[in-house]
Amino acid sequence: MKAKLAATFIFCIFFIFPKVVLAWQAKTVHIADGDTITVLRDGHEQVRIRVYGIDCPERKQPFGKRAKQFTSAMVGNHIVEVEPIDQDRYGRTVGRVFVAGKELSAELVRNGLAWVYRKYCRLGVCSQWAQAEAEARAAERGLWADPSAAPPWRYRQAARPHGDGA
């Protein structure tokens, strides 16, 4: 009976409440751009984070600098909570980033400084972000004030010699 109860408890911890197990806190020490930060975990381990589910304009694109400034103002030099989701092909941790009860991805999208990266955004929250993106677009907030705003994945594709995608 006790073994069955323990097994049920472990199942709940790992599968029903994964954030409890997976999320960790760290201090933001560098902002590379709107959707890439570096944090210091456990006081010594630097971890590069690619913010989950969104894509901010590249640095040389319109609003790229504003996206970076927004990210810096929101999480720069702050203790953040990171919920790792995956690892990308560059070795970065792909994760959700929270500070003071707010999620960085959601705030960037709401403020018109990021696209929902539908190709990779698979969590339930992505539909809420898509709605926030539509609202930002309708209000012409941030990059949506520019009718010719190009998604960063197209910008990157055009910049590659063979156009091999994002």
C-alpha cells in the first residue's frame, strides 16, 4: 500500500506538476537580444536561454533594439524563474522566463515586440499569446505600427546564402 502511494506521488510530481520539478531560479546577467538572455544559475553556472514560443525582431531589423531594451528592462539584473522546455541546435536552453509573476514571452507579444513562433510554440498558452498578438496588431502596437514588418525567420532566411530557413 505504501509503495503504491509513493509511486502515485512520484508520478504526480514528475508528470502532473512538472514545473515544480523543472523550474529553477537564476540571475539575469546578459541580454543578447529580445529573446535570448544569459542567466547565472546557482551563483556560478552561466546558462544561455532562448525564450520559448516567440521570435523577436533581429538586432538589425526595425524594433530589434526596442525588443532588447524591453527585455533588459523587464528581466535585466533580476532574479528570474526559468522553466526549461527543450534545448535548441545551438545548445541553448529553450525555456519560459518569469519575473514578478509575469512571463517575458507574453509581455513581449502584448507590447508588439515579438511574433508568436507558431512553428515551435506547442504549449496550451500559445493560443493565448496568439490572441495577444492579434490584439497588438489590431492596436498597431510596437512593430505592428509598420505594415511591412517582416518576421525574423524570413529576415534570417533572406540573409542566408542558400535561404535554408530559420
